[in-house]
Amino acid sequence: MATIDLNGVMFEVDEDGFLQEPEKWTEDVAKALAGQEGVTELTDEHWKVMNYLRNYFQENGIAPMVRKLTKETGVQLKQMYELFPQGPANSACKWAGLPKPTGCV
Amino acid sequence: MAAKYSQKDLLEVDGKAPGTSWMDVKTVLKKGRYSYSGNPRHVEYLGLPNPREWQPHDGDWKLPENWKEIVLEGFRERLKKHRSLKLYMDICVRCGACADKCHYYIGSGDEKNMPVVRAELMRSVYRRYFTLSGRVFGRLVGARDLTEEVIREWFYYFYQCSECRRCSVYCPYGIDTAEITMMGRELLNLIGLNINWIIEPASNCFRTGNHLGIQPHTFHDNLEFACEEIQEMTGIAVEPSINRKGAEILLVVPSADLFADPHIYTLYGYLMLLHEIGLDYTFSAYASEGGNFGLFHSNELMKRLNAKIYTEARRLGVKWILGGECGHMWRVAHQYMDTMNGPADFLETPRSPVTGTVFHNAAGTGMVHLCEFTADLIHHGRLVLDRSRNAAVRVTHHDSCNTARAMGLLEEPRYILRNSCEHFHDMPENTIREHTFCCGSGSGVGTDENLEMRLRGGLPRAAAVRYVRERHGVNMLSCICAIDKATLPALMQFWVPGVEVCGVHELLGNALVMKGESERTVNLRGETLAEAGHEKE
């Protein structure tokens, strides 16, 4: 298993850099992962999306449907890509410490 | 994601033969053309051999000490068990009719992607260990030793085949090269060589009922969310049921229809249609997956996963099963299910309660494809369809490999599209129906890390879409497979920007006039009807 060093703390990640131990996630992890994609400042909008993702994940063990995410956070898809450069799955979920969904997606 | 490749780079394919025997060409694994290994947690969960940390780009694949023995013994067993495999190993005359029919060969120019050569990777080993001439004459008769190098080559090329079976259409002997790949993957799996995109969904399917890992309460919530959306758009309250005993019909769809984009709009279409005709049906949270990633791993795993559908149909006491827009499910249902998990003697021969049509073709499995069912409804005039709501859509249809070649479902989706849309244009003849080109991502290889190979393999399909886009202004590509819906958008974005991807039942849902509905101002994607279909930035 690969590991990454985020501000001196080691985390297990998959080949795409998704955290393998969601319970170890902290806000600093999100900041560090965002930094790796060139986003140095996390706004309230970022947190709104990530907090929604984390709460949903804790209740459901999976990420929400994108449609539901945009509807319930009020952040439209286009804006989502502005906030999270690689989109809701590859950036937002990753920064929020969710694993990557697999299958016909 | 696709930005790191350019069309120009991927089009530079010379396709020249290397001038030496393929056996002398060393296989080098290139990044972008393979997928990551199975996560040991999921390998273990499924009880499969050799769970461990490893990656294809590692020098050491951590094979078991007696790997060679395991593979050869596995090969021997399978030759004995599957007469088809022995036949396919023996009868190829290397005429080359299949050589240029593979989308991966067309897109990569790598001769080991010619179906005939891909099969030779395995045949050469077969000859060496299981034929007298091969044992005696070795390379003279195309035989070679099984080495770790050969295993690496198998891994690389058997996961560069999407088991789409286009090559088989052209084989004068009817060799099913997908079955060779399937056997190759089985042998690799015996020593723990697999990819995570297959192993994790299969493991999820056991754990939660479906590939995505949607748990029952989430399955319920997602359906409810879909119903809320439908109510907002149509004013109609749709109430589907889950796990309801005594329902007449069990509906099985790919789980991505309850999760991903653009799949969910197809789900809206199903829900609206089945509500409108008042069908007595239920979903199941246990059999909540149509797709079968076991098919991409081994016969054994395919059988274990598929068994859930009959188990649930029996438990709920339904009369028959309706299946949604899922590709590989239909390869399994149509070609293996009957003898593998059947007989389905507890089911009845499916009969549409609306039209009275009896689906004798599905008597064996008790499973009817929703497109057949819907086409029958339209044929009997049971649906009111307003095609003008899809006026902005200029659609062409991608025949999903498995529904087309594995079950012959060719006319029904087109019939639904013509009745739901004003503008339907087929792609050239040699790229559709049984000649259809794969999306480039089937059979579990639709991963981000395999993107280069997917874009290469998807080139022939994309070129055919481009043809109808240039001639007829096509802006929508419909399909009836969840892998298509997941992977064609990236393919279109790369090769033919401006073409979106949808399911057939999404367009049907747009056109469907429902009793008591409010005036429809948006399509199922929530886009204003007047604007829909206008190309987005």
C-alpha cells in the first residue's frame, strides 16, 4: 500500500491518492490534499460540500449521487469544477477522505 | 483527466508489423494501458487466492512459489471441463479475418492486440504442454515455455481485451475469442493476478448487494430521491417498492442507475414508465445489481454473483424478472444463466400483463429485457409519446456489445428511439448492430489509470459518432449499458466534443405523456425543454 506524507503525518492511500483510512481524516488532511492540486485556500463553499460529503459517507458508507450533492448543497456542477479542479469524485471526495467508487461509474 | 493526451498523439499509430515473430517481441507494460491490482482486502473477502500488496509496475509480482504448477493444472482442468476451450485452442488456422476487427488493435497498432495473436499468447503454451507435436518440436510448431514473462504478457493483454466479441463475428470457425480471454483471466486469477476494478465491485456485490456498495437504506433513499425529482418535473407521485413479497415482477437494474450520472435519468425513465402502465413490480435490495463483474473474473464468481437474482425471485415469489439497461448482465442471463443457476422452474414464462404478449424467447431464464417489454407496449399502442419534447435531441444509438452480440437485441432500442425522438440517425452499418464497436472500457477495464487504452480502443466508435455528427448534427449518443454510460462521456469529450450520452429509457421518459401530469417544462435532466440539446460549453 502506498503512503503519503501530509504535514509530517503518514497516511495509507490507494494508487490514486485516496485515503484508505477515512477515520484518520482531519481538516488539515483536506487542506493538504487540496494544496497538492494547487488550491491553497479552502472557502466556505468548499467546506459546505466536503462536510456534506463526510456526513453522507458516515451515514451511508458511500458517496452521494452527484445530482443529490448539487441539489442539497446548492452548489451547481459547473461551480463544483471551479471549486474542485478534478470534479466531485476525483477532488471533492478525495479531499473529504472518501474512498473512490468502483463499478459502472 | 483526458487532458494529458492529445488526439494527435493517439492517432500516431503505424500498425506496421515488427518484421519478426511476435514471440520475439518483448512485452513492456506501459502506464496508461493497464489497471491497478486487486485490493487484498477485497481479494480476501471473496476468498480468492494469494491476497497481497502488489502492482503491475512492480518488479516482483509476489507469485506463489508453485505458480507454474497451479497455472498448468488449472489449464488442464479447464481443457477437460470446457470442450469449447480445447476446440478454440486447436482449430484456429490463423487466417487473420479477425486481425483488424479489434478496436484495441485499430487504436493501438500493437499486433498482440490482434485477436488471433492474443489467443496465440495462450495457444503457444497449450501446444507446449498439452500437444505431442508441441512437446516434441517446440517453437517449430508455435509452442513456447510458460515463464514469468509469459504471465506478465497474459496479464497485460488479457486485460486489454474487453471481451466484446466483435472478432468472433468475423471468425469463419466461430471461435469466441472472449472465451479465450475469460479462460486466460481465470488462470491468472488462480495465482492472484487480478485488477481492483473487478475485484472490489464483486466483493461489494456480496457485501451490500451491488457493485457500488449501496446499502439497503441508501438504495431506498436514492429511489426516493428519484421519485421526488420525478414529482417536481411531472407532478406525478411515483411509489416504487423494494423487497415486496407477492409482487408479480422483480426488476433488476445495474446499481449505477441509482447512483451515477447520466445513468439516473434512465432510472427516472423506468420509474415513470412502470408507474404509467401500473405494473406490479418490486426492486430488491439484495439482488440490487444487474451487472456481473464476476463474469470478468471467472465462471465460478459469475455463478456466485448471478445466483442472487434467482434466490431473490424465489424468496419474493415473483412470476418473472424484468431487467434494465445493463450490458454484461445480458451476456450472463442469455448465455449462461439457464444452465448455470437454473432451471428457473419456479418462474412462469414471462407475459406482459398490459398487452398479453408472451415472451417465449425468455421462457428458459424467465428474464425479459426492458427494451423488449417497452417496444411491445409501443407496438400495441399502450403508450402516449410526444416526440416533440425530444425535438432538440439528434440521437444515434450505440449498440452495447453484450445486448447486441450476446442476445441479438438490435431492433427494439431503435424502435423505442424512433417513437420517442424526431431525429434518429444510425451510424454506418459496419459499426452498429452485431458489428458494433466496443466503448473501449467493457469487462472491468474502465479505470482512470487505463485511460490511454480506453481512448485508443474507443476510437473506432468515436469515429463513427463523428461521422453522423458531421452529416446529421448528432448531439446525443444513446446506449443500454451502464459501463457505456460511465465511460462514453469521457470518450466523446476527447474525440467528439459536443455529443452527450443517455439511456434509451431517458428519452422515452422525456416523451412519455403521463395521465394527469402537469405541463412538462424541463427534460429529465432538469434542462428547460427549449434549451435542451443545445450544446454546452
